[in-house]
Amino acid sequence: MKIRVAALLLLAAASSAMAQTQSQPRGPSQLPPSKDGVPQPRQEKTFPVNVSWVAQSLNGRSFPGERPAITLDANLRIKGFGGCNTFSATAYPLREQGLAVGPLALTKRACAGGLGESERSFLVALRTAQKWDVMNNGGTLVIRGQNGELRFERSF
């Protein structure tokens, strides 16, 4: 029953995030000036596919126990581990470093202690993601949305 309630909460939060993302007007991109003062087109980043990422933190707080992990494959399937259960979903990197994550399919393993709450917070933040960025020469992935900021480090 708890898993069904959590799944419904995830779905409701995600639907709200998708509606907000789609209703926001998209203005022209800010162009940084070049050395001679002429605006230069901004280089669009590409979401790193087939790269494994291990979560460092959610809103600056580390995860208890085994850390969550994700990988987005070339077929736009995001797969991973939430800290207790495995999951998969469809994820779409969008223009201007936007991100839309579809409904999650989860295993139904019982989570001991605070792992269930930690996993739920991670999955809600991932499901409601709106923006992403790669930093530190591709070593850090940051995913942001209305439910927080997830930071990942590249895993090998």
C-alpha cells in the first residue's frame, strides 16, 4: 500500500512539474559577447548518454547507506538504483538543458530504516527534474527541479 501511495505522489508531482515546464515561455537565449562585442551563439550542451552517475547529494545532504545511481542510454531509458530499489523510466533531454523524466517503474523491495524516505526523496527529485548541467570537465552532473538539486559524480 505504501508503494502505491508513493507512486501516486510521484505521478502527481511529476504531472505538476511537466505542466509548469510546458507553460513557461521560452525567450531568446542570452548570447555572451565576444572579444569584439558581437554576441556569439551559445554552444548547446549534449546530455551524456551511456555514462554511469552516482549520487553525491540531494539539496546538499548526502544519502544514507548505498548511494543512488543512474544511467541514461541511447534509447532515452534512464535506469538506476534509488538506494533500496531499482527503477527505470523514459527521460528526454530538452533544448536549453531542460529535462523531462517519465513515470517510474520500480521494484517493490522493503526498505529498512530511513532508506525508504531517502529513496522517495531522490525519486521525486529525479522525476520532477527540469534542468541539468555537466560541470568539472564532465565529472559532475547536476539535475535541478522544483523538489531540489541532485548532484552526481561520474562512475566508472
